[in-house]
Amino acid sequence: MTKSPATGMYGIWNTETKTFMFGIQEKNRYKVHTAVSNKVGTRIYYRKPHWVVKAIRENHAPMFFNGLKRKERGMANENNL
């Protein structure tokens, strides 16, 4: 089985329910930790060992209500033609 293409974003994966939690999509792992801590509180977050940071792939789109975000690749600027 081949993997779905990565979006370049990370989210919180629940290993018990096999779903992404809170709709958080960030560009790096540190920002995911920060976003979850801000959303649910640091004490609650670190008491949940079944919440892990995981890369978001294209086939995870149905788990996100607002759709997938994609990391910008390169420094393309529409003003510089």
C-alpha cells in the first residue's frame, strides 16, 4: 500500500480513536504542542499519552471540517513575474 502525499502540516492524532483532534494544523511539531496546550490547557494535554503529533496526509481530509491546509513550497511571489 502506498502512502498518500503529505501536506507538510502536523496535527494531534488520537491513537485510541484513530482520528485527528481539535482541527489543529500547524507547520511544525512545536507549534502543534503550543496550539493544543493553549486550547485544552497544559495539565490536561500532558495527561493524555494517547495524543501524539502526526503528519497530515491527503487521505486525512475527511477528518477536518474546514479542509486541509498545505504548506507553501518555495518562495513563489505572484508580483514578481
